[in-house]
Amino acid sequence: MSDYSDLDKKQDMQVLHSMGYAQELERRMSQFSNFAVSFSIICILSGGINSLAQATSGAGGAAIGIGWPLGCFISLVFAVAMAQISSAYPTAGGLYHWGSILGNRFTGWVTAWFNLLGLVTVLGAINVGTYYFFMGSFGTPYFGLADTTLTRIIFLAVITGAQALVNHMGIGLTAKLTDFSGYLIFATAILLALVCLAVADSYDIARLFTFSNYSGETGGNVWPATSGTWVFLLGLLLPIYTITGYDASAHTSEETVKAAESVPRGMVSSVLWSALFGYIMLCSFVLMLPNMDEAAKQGWNVFFWAMDAQVHPVIKDVLYLAILVSQWLCGLATVTSVSRMIFAFSRDGGLPASKALAKVSPSYRTPVAAIWTGSILSVLFVWGSSLVSIGETPVYTIVVSCTVIFLFFSFAIPITLGLFAWGTSKWDKMGPWNLGEGMFKLFAVLSIIAMVLIFVLGIQPPNDWALYITVGFLALTAIIWFGLENRRFRGPPIGDEVARRQAEIAAAEKAVGQV
């Protein structure tokens, strides 16, 4: 990063100091690295493949040809609105700070908990997706492994532990691997698309714009039997669930050079490039399918079924290996994101054992306790929730359906607050990435509308228990806040508190060798 001058470094630190925080983490991430960490978490080779049946067993080809760009636009409106705020407040755990600064202690605290629960559970869900992809590609065909709870948890513990270890060893190594992940996702998505087109029996382009209704048994019971219009709307969850995680650009703000410019660009560009390459890849896959009706019957196994039927085994295994590595790197980037959220919330006393969780290793310049805590919690979440069921549905499945609702709530809260705070004393200074008042407020309103849509879609059968979990979480949140946190939690430093922390800032920076 030869273009990162001493002046740039000083400006980044001054922005951080103005918000009352020391430069404890190490700025080793370039603008591309900041993009790559979000692009890696979005990972079209993870969600785009593992959740493919939501489209192919829903509205069929139109769920990809029409539904994918529509769903990606829904995610984009959040990213654009968040980018505006991130440019003004480029800190680790950005969403928590935005919720506090643009609102109050309570809105910041709620935002933090929504985001934190979403990140921990999505880390578990990403690595479970990696497990099932491994089982379908190599585990069962080559090693004869059977899917059991013990096998799943051992696999998760090993890969999550490796992801935590890499994060422990410093942001430099993590950034190198997520940079590689960015290139790998681009290359693998294009290669997969070319292979699909090469082996397709014909190019029936009309298939991409043909609406079908594969709900119920005709679609392997991925969706309960419902109307064609409704099953198309449910299919929007494929791109919406896949194109998330771009808040990682904000969470790594304090490790990114020229953060006020790099973070918003990384956030928006990760969504745009994921949307484009995901569209090319998924459209090519739909064109390769030998028969749309037969594909829909496969339900969640549609990807492996189609690859087995159409692609040469050697080429297929090469693609599987690249996809598997990409999915592991997706989890690696997610550990980075969740650990920075834990670190940022803890340094303001927002979590139990905050003092330990907020500590930064002088050797590695990483929040070691936060890294391992987030990783262990994700494995424990999968383990515990897999052992308990409500009716015939595992609690794990029910909670994961809430994950994206929680994440998008954590996006929507600061965006909504920003809509009303623009130009007031709470937000009177914009960052260098500035849409202007009219454009920001347009995207903020669209985000609120999109949040309503995501919530309505996210609680539909077979995920209807998500409604009760969300309401229960809100009730529990109210009890904890009014019973305890309202008196204890101070929130991030604001106003005069920033000036009072100058001595603490100097001591913290000295402890990690920052001058």
C-alpha cells in the first residue's frame, strides 16, 4: 500500500480519536481487501448454491432470470444507505455506533444485539452449509461418511477452529486469504458458468423468464403448496439471503486504510459484483438443467443432481474443490466480522466479560478473545439447536430462518435513524462518500419498505416459527434493557466523554505499540 501516506494514516487516526477510540487494531487492509472481505462473506458460491432450491423448486427459471436481479436490488438499497453512514462514522462494529450516534443508547444497544446474534448464527449456518456441500461432493461419495450430529459437530469444530486461528494470527494473513478468496470466487463462478453452458443440451433462454409453480410435492416440498405469485416472492429469499454480510466492510473499518472512502466503496461494490457474477453463474446453471420439472423434484439436492447428470466427473470434482475452498474462506471472513462486532461492543461495556473481550493482542494486533468467543459460540449454537426440535422441525432450522431477519433489522435501525437525523446535531457532517440528502433519504425509505417485505417473507411456512422467535427475542430484549442495561450500559463516548478519554486513548495505543 505504497499510496498510504503518513498524512492518510494521521487522518484515519484523527477520525477514530474524534469518536473517542484508540487505534488498537492494525490498518493493513487496502480498499480491495475491504471489498474482498464483504465479497467473501456474500460468497455466491456458498449461499447461491446451497440455497438454490428456493428458486428452482419455487417459481422455476423465472426465480433466477427475474427474481435474482430483483432480490439483489433489495440488498443493494440497504448497502447504499449504509455506505453513506459508514463514510461519516468509519469504526469497527459500525452498525452499533451508527445506532447509538444517530439515535440513543437504547437504539445502539438493540442494533448491536440484533447484529451480533445474526452474525454468530450466520457463521454457524455458513459452516453447516460447507459441511453439507462437503458431504455431497466428497464426504459421502469418496469417504462413505454418514450425516450424523457427531460428524457434523466435529467437522464444524475443525473448520471453525482453523478460521479462528487464521484470524488470531493477524489481519495481514486474513486479508491475504480474503483477497485470494475474491479472485477465487470470480474465477470459479465464471468457470462454472462456462462448464454449464458447454454441457447444456440446448439454450432455452425463455426458461429464464418462464413462471412455474413447483410448491408442494412437485418441488420436493421445499415450499408448502401455495400460489404462483407467492412462491415467486418466496424465491426472492435466495438472492436476499445470499447477498448479505456486506456489513463486514464496516466492521473492519479500523483496519482499512482511508476508511471513510474505502469502506462505502467496498460495501456497495461487493453487492454489485456479487449480483452480476451470481446472475451469470445461476442463469448458466438453469440453462444446463436437462429438464426443469425433474430439476424441481430434486428439492435441495438439485445442484448435485444436475452436476452428476451433465458434467464430466473430473471437471465436476475440480469445481467442487474450488467451491469448497471458497465456502471455507467465506466462514473465515465471517469470523473476522463477528469478532470485530464483539470487540467494538465490548470496549463500551456492552457484553459480559467486556474487559477481556475488548482486549487486543499486542503481538498480533487482533481481538483474540473476541475471535475465539464468537467462533466457539457458533459451534455451540449449531450443536445445541440440532439436538432439540419443535414438532418435527429442528430448532437449528428455525433459528437460522431468523438469522437474516436479525441482520437486516440491524441494518434497518441505523438507516431509519439516519433518515430523521440528517442535518441535525446528531448528523451534521457527512463523509467524503456523499449521495446528497435527497438520494440518501430515497434509499432509506426503500430500505424500510424492503425490511417489511423481508420480515413478511421470512416468517412464512415452513419458517413460520421465526415469527415467534423474533417476537420472543424482542420481549426478552425489553426485559433486559429496562431491568438491567438501562441503568448500566453507557454506550459509546459522545460529546464531552470523547475529550475525557484522551488519556485512555494514548495509553491504549501505547500498549499495542501504536504511535
